[in-house]
Amino acid sequence: FSEVLANGPAALAGLDEAALVKLVLATHTGLDSATFNGLVADWGASATHPRFGQRYTDLTYAPMRELLDHLEDNGFTCYIVSGGGVAFMRAW
């Protein structure tokens, strides 16, 4: 884990699946839902994209947001699919 601590998110790209699973298990074991949700909310409120220097919530694609709003206004239920964990997405 020292590589990730020393080099931040860039180090995650070098991990294989087994190492990534080990890291997630070590850092998430014992967290109750409320604590996890709080950590995600804190991260979402402050984390910025390294390239764009903007909060992740400010980097949405405006035409896609408009389409989602239009569909929901017309009775559609929209779902967002992500490669992230479901607990993280729900909390964020």
C-alpha cells in the first residue's frame, strides 16, 4: 500500500486486479454504511479532477444532463451505469 500512499491515484493504474481487491478490502473492512456514506460525501464535496482542476460534480456533460432532465420530465426513469461500486455511487 505504500506505493499508493506515496504516489496517490496514479499508482492505482499499476495494480493488478488481485492487488486492487486486497487494497479495497483492507480499506473498507469494518466501515458501517453511515461512515462510508460520510466519507464519500466528504470526498465528493472536495475532490478535484487532477487534469481539469474542477470538482467532479462540476464536470458533467451539459447536453447529457439536459437529455436526462427532458426524459425525466416526460415520465422516463433514468439510471446511471458506472464501473464504480454501487455503495459509492449511491452515497455520492
